[in-house]
Amino acid sequence: MVDVVKPEEMIKIDPTPPSTNWMDVPPDFSPGKFPYPSQAKSLEAVGFPNAREWSPADEDWKLPENWQQIIHEGFKERLDKYRSLKVFMDSCVRCGACADKCHFFIGTGDPKNMPVLRAELLRSIYRNDFTTIGKMLGKFAGARKLTPAVIKEWFSYFYQCTECRRCSVFCPYGIDTAEITMMARELLHLLGLSIHWIMDPVSNCNRTGNHLGIQPQNFKEIIEFFCEDIEEITGVTLNPSFNRKGAEVLFITPSGDAFADPGTYSFMGYLMLFEHIGLDYTLSTYASEGGNFGLFTSSEMMKRLNAKMYREAERLGVKWILGGECGHMWRVINQYMGTMNGPANFLEAPVSPITGTKFENARDTKMVHIAEFTADLIKNNKLNLDPSRNDHLKVTYHDSCNPARGMGMLDEPRFVLENVCNNFHDMPESTIRENTFCCGSGSGLNTEEIMDLRLRGGLPRANAVKYVHEKHGVNMLSCVCAIDRAVLPPLMDYWVPGVDVCGLHELVGNALVMEGEIEREMDLRMEDLPGKEGDSDE
Amino acid sequence: MNLNLLFSLAAILVLGCVGYFVPNAGLQMFFGVILPYIAVLTFLCGVIWRVMKWAKSPVPFRIPTTCGQQQSLPWIKQNKIDNPSTTTGVIIRMFFEIFLFRSLFRNTKAEIKDGDKISYEWEIFLWVGALAFHYSFLTVLVRHLRFFFEDTLLKEKLFFVGIIETLDGFFQIGLPIVLISGFVLLAAVLFLLSRRVLNPQVKYISLAADYFPLLLIAGIAATGLWMRYIERVDVTAIKQITLGIVSFNWTSIDVMKSVSGTFYLHLFFICTLLIYFPFSKLMHAAGVFLSPTRNLANNSRMVRHINPWNPEVKVHSYESYENDFREKMIEAGLPVDKES
Ligand code: SF4
Ligand code: SF4
């Protein structure tokens, strides 16, 4: 890994564009400036074309012989398939309203990280290949020829976009650069150009059922291990089931939470909650991944991975599916799943067996978000909560991009937070809800080698946390996304030391007074609860 | 050197010379009658063609950008406009977007202050400028209907033209009465142009195709103002020409020769704009209606959206998964479908 400069240095950002026309500025492929390419075997495992070993740092990217034709035809195919792409290619007026809305532009000052210019990288080729004016006037009409340098530029900048959609909120025509990035990444994948941090999870997920490649027996072990911890903390014994036919609900959450702290504590929170309310649920090892890195490669790959959810639900004969905390997972479920893999007529419209609430908003896709589910439980007084157990925490909440701008789940998690902890402070308005800032590492960019870029991209988020940290003493950043839980801790350590990161259901688990539990002396992290430590000695 | 700006300026100058001098060389008929027909036809056909081209591509996924609380549990207040789940909501959202530039209204300016604090200040000027530009343009257009209809018709049926004109001349300064819309239009264009020249980021992204229409519209506004307030052109003669065009009953060549060159310049710029429109970014005017991030309801979990090309894909089945891991599963006590 490359050394990262100090925060005081990094924040000196100069957004002045260079005097050279952007078409003549080459991308930077020095170490630390690009994510590592994927290995040929990950691409081959899922049947992606033109798999080979290559590196962005090389001069020669070993593009397939007919690469220009592949791009041209791939582009045309997508223009014919997606009205969004066509309209977005034609409608931008370059007003610049989106420019400083992107966290990567704010954090790097690089003009090609202005969403409008990012889109122009693709648009310039569109004009050249598909419009008369572009063909006639060339550069003056903003058109340029497709060269290997363009492909390199695409690779660089479409992997500096986290598909967060913040730019789309501010664009007067709703132009969504995330959509353009998706298309560009699809095109790059046609040339066998992809990054390891996306392709490895994709091929793992395809075979083992989850991004991390956890095999069934290990998945079960991990969960059993959580149960042991829970028993130690609460005295309550849990017996979750796996791949059990006839359960009422199938629960699916990102595998990251089975694997790494602090996501694990949220997983424990889920298990405790389900035990407490007596939910008839099962976990699946085959569909053991809520996330879907396929979304970051192509819509077909996304569909392939997502299909497992319904298939498993059908095989197990459950009534509906409950989904855990994850960002892009919910973009997929909310905006793509029913279309791609529905109709799920073998399932029933979700009804909470505890409160009887019918989840109208999920009646077709038949999948409910855990925050919706828990909010309903709390509203109906089905949970016995002691928020004072979270009193040592001053909590703020990070709206993950996808649940915010691809779904609009804003108040459910806040309602839960207000009930499970006593100190909650929102960050400033322009940095939350639909205006939320990305963690800087979404859409498969959460890889170590580009830490510098991630810290820069995460700057606007971190800066808003710093504001509430200084103003209200906030020391816990909660979120509903597994990627966030993996990437926000290093972001906080760098920009706002002293702020920790947790999932929503970790706080629920802490506050939950379970039936038959012993007096809690530890939180889910097995750290002493303030005021409770050593009580027994007195 | 701002080559893109220079290129556009040069293009406008050349066009301006053509529009001012060439008609006088006995080509009044072409510039005063034939070209306007060509321009209007190109505009109409071009716009329809472009919209059809967009419409031909399907919308495979329902991808609204949600800018507020979703429809969820009944006691959670939904933001029915910024995150609509019904057609009514979508219509209201689109209304705000199209008529009030709702998204542009949100504009903020990000800045790092005191060395380490990022502030996001509300930046309203672009919205004001854009709104002033579009609405003054619209007002000017409506006022120009006066040139295309008989006076009696204007009095009896199209009285809104008169009303608009009265409102427009509200301040009643001087004679002829100053109609503010023309000045607002010119000022707004110059403001938008100045942004492109002065704001380093906007300058960096600007193409010739961004300067050109602004300069062209500035030219149209300037020539119009010039004719009305300075040159005081012969309005009756001009109306004869314009009425002749719409009624396909063209005026005599003598009348056409009698009007000033500025009129032909004005008309030529307008024709250029009409012809240019369908092939340029000016199509955003139609694009905004078709933007899938704005014109769809966020209800894909409630009502299934159909993708006409939904592909058949190869899914790694549970069976192959179990085949892969059966022994390990049995050993771990996980249920399996087939024992061996
Ligand atoms: S806000 Fe929209 S129209 Fe304006 S520059 Fe950005 S993408 Fe283009
Ligand atoms: S989607 Fe997000 S990361 Fe991508 S360009 Fe827009 S604001 Fe930037």
C-alpha cells in the first residue's frame, strides 16, 4: 500500500482546472491511483469475455483485436436498450449544477470527477459515433475518436465514481451519472477490464453463495459462534436454523456482517431480535449474500446473483423474505429485483407475524427491509427496550446512498434510533437524507490500494461527522450498510478520531431486554457497560 | 485561449454577416419566406424525430432518484412529491421540475472554509438566471404572436397576448413603452454567458455547443431590442410579411424590400436557432419529460415493472451448489435435498 498524506495536507484541495483541455490530460496510473485488475480466473468463472492478466500500470492493456468494434456495438446495444442512457447522452446542457455535488470532486479537486465531465468522457464518444454534428464538427462539438487512451481514462474515472446518485438529485434533468458509470463499466467488462475487488466477490458469490466465499459449514459455524457470544452477554440461548424448509421467513443479509467487526455486532442484533419476538425464520447458506456486486459489473450478472434469493425462497417454501442492513443490496431489491426475477407468485405479500402489519409497499417484491420491520415492532410496542444501555454513546446516522436515493428509506432507521438510544444528533441538512454523502468507497471501491482516493472521497461525509463530533460530542456513527461498516472506521480514524461505527441493529441488540436474560454488564462488543462494571462486586 | 468561445463568436459573426447583407442582394424572398418555412419544418420534424428516437428505447428498470421519504408504514409521513409512489405524485413532481426547475432550486455551493470546514451554501443565482431566461423567452414568444394573427382575432380570441403585453409593459417607461421581457432575456443570456466565461469549472466543461446557442439568442434579443427602441423599424410592413408567411399569401416584393436589414438579421438568427435546435443540447427541453429518474414512481416493490428485454440468464442453481458442498453440509448437520 502507498503511504497516505496527513489530513492537514490532504484537505488542501485546489479545484482550479488545468489550462490544458480535458481531452488532452491523461489519467494517472501511478501506484495507489488505481484499483488492481481482476484475475483472469474470476472472469472466467462467470463466463465474462476477454479474460487475461494485465495491469492498468502497463502501457499495453492487451485489448482484444476488435476492441473498437466491441465498444461501438456494445454502446449501440445499450442505447437501444436503455432510454436513460440515450436521454442522458443528449440532454446535458453543461450547466455545472452537478459539479461540486460529487464527493470525489470535493475531495480531489480533479475536474474529471465533476459528474458532468465524467459523463462527457462517454458522451464525447457517443457524439463521435452516433451523432451527425459530432461527426462533422469533431472537437468543437465535443466529440473525439475512440483510442486506447480513452479506454484508460474510462477505467480510471468510472472507478472513481461510487454510483451514489448525489449528482442526480441536483441535475435539472435528473441526469444520473451513476447510470452512466454503470453503462461505462459494462462496456469495460466487454473488453475484459475489471477490478479484482468486484470480480472476486462476484465469482465467489456465484459459487459459494456469498462474496467472501464462506462455505456452508463455515457460515453455520460463524453464526453459532455469534450465539455463544450472545449467550455469554445475555444468558439467553439461541438456536437459529439453516436452510430449513417450511420456515415463515427467509432472512438474507450481506455476508460482510458475518465476517468482520463491527458488522458482526449487527448480525448478533438481528439474531437476538428474532429470538426475542419468536420469529419463525431461517438463514440460507446458498443465498447467504444480501449484497450484489454484480450490480457493479453488468445488469445480467446482477440478475444472476439476485435470482438466488427467490430461488431459495421458493425451494424452502417460505412466505416472504426479510432483508438485512445493506446499501446497494437495497437499490437492487427496491428498483431491480421484481423486474428482473419476479413475479414471485410463490411468496405471499409480507405480513409481520408479530404485529399483523401488512407491508403494502413490498406487496409485489415480497421483501421487507429490517428497519421497516423493526420500526413497526417498536411502534406496536412489541419490544422491551432499555435505551439507557446505549447512554455511553452519542449517536449520529449516516444515510447510505442507495437506501436514501434509490429507495427513500430515511425516517424508519431514525425512528428506531430514537427508541434505542437517548442521544441522537443528525448531521447538517445538506449532508443527510437525499443529500447524503457517500462513504467514498461504495460500488466496489472499498479496496486497500486506493486508500488515498477513498479518504478523499469520504471527506465530505467525515467532515459532517466532525461537525457533530465537535458540537455534540458524537462518538458513534450508525449506518445501515455493510460496506459502510467496513469502510467508515478507517475513514473516521483518519479524519475524526474518536468516532466509532456501528450498524443500526447493534444498537437495537444493546437496548433489547430479552426474555430470561441476565443483567447485562457488557454491550455486544463485550465491552463493559459504563455504570455496570463491577456492580456484582459491591 | 478560449477556443470554443472564439469558434462560436466567429460562427455568429459569419452568420450575422450573411443575415444582414445577403438578403439585400435581392434574396428577400428566400430569407423572408422560404427559409422560415424550412426552419419551422426542420424544427418540427427534427424535434419529433429526436423524441421518437428516445421513445424507441425502452425503460428497462424503474429508477427514480428518490429525494424524500418513501411510502412505507402508514404512520411514516411520505414525501409524496419528491418520492412519489403514484402517478399523481409523479405529475406534480414533473410539474415542479418543468415549470419551476425544482432540482436546480436545490443548488448549493461547496467550499472549504477556515482550512478544514466544508460548507454548502445555498446558491440561488443559477436558478434565478435560468428561470428569468426561460420565462422571459416565453413571454417574448407569446408577445410575438401579435405578428402572426390579424388584429381582430387578437382582440376577440387571443386577448391573452394583449394581457401579457400589458403586464410586460407594466412600468410604462418611455415611448414606445418599454417591455421588460426583452431586456430580461438579454440580461439573463449575458449572465449565463458570463458564468461560462468566469467560473473556472463551468468554463472548463463548456463546449462551443454551449456558447453558440447563448450567443445566438443574445443576437436575437439584441436585434429585436434594436429594432424596437433604436431603429424603430416599420412594424406594419413587418407584420405584412409575417402574416403573409402564416397565411401562405406572401406580400409583394416591394414591401419585402422596404424593411430594414436588421429585420432580416433577426429573422435569420431565429431560423438558425430553429434549425439548430433539434440537433443540439437544446433538446433538453424535451429530454426533461423523458428522464426516467424523474418521471417514474418509486413503487417497484409494490407494482412489478416490466423490462421488455429481460434476459434469460444462467443461475448457479441450488442443486449444483449442494453437489459442490454436500459432504461438508452433511458433516456440519445442514439439511440437504439429496443424501448422496
Ligand atoms: S446538472 Fe445535469 S445538465 Fe447540468 S451539467 Fe450536470 S448533468 Fe449536465
Ligand atoms: S454518482 Fe456519485 S460518485 Fe458518481 S459522479 Fe455522481 S456524485 Fe459522483
